[in-house]
Amino acid sequence: MAFQDTYRLSVHAVITNDEQQVLQIKATYDDGRWGLPGGSLEPGETVHEALIRECLEELGCGVKVCYMIADRERSKARQCISSVVVL
């Protein structure tokens, strides 16, 4: 078994309204689960650039990135996945 040294980096936005309700979107693939807008980084892209691009693609509007609130890393079936959640 060879070691797979690959990572998929992703970002997700936590967007709230004045009543502190969190915006979620319904996926158009797999089983259509609800989740936060976001996705994978392109090569050479920063987390901020990726989040702005993903929100524009998924929501059709620009966003202002305020700050990062969490990061995590997990292993799954020989693939390491790192996620960054940005508000």
C-alpha cells in the first residue's frame, strides 16, 4: 500500500442575518443535503479568494470575509481532508 500524500482544502461560509439565522443551501448533487456555501480551493488560491469565488458561484453575490473561526483536519479512506470555516 502506497502512502497518498494529497490534501483537499476547502472553505465554507457562515452567513447570518439580523436574527442570527444561518444561511444554508441545498446541494444539487448526491442526496441533496443542506449545508454551508463553499467548496474546494483551486491551485494557488488563498482561503479568502476561494470563499469569495465559491459564494459568487453558489449564491450569485459577493461576500465580505470577516475572519476565520475554525479549521479542522480528518482522515477518510486514505485521503486527508482539511477544512477551513470562514465567516
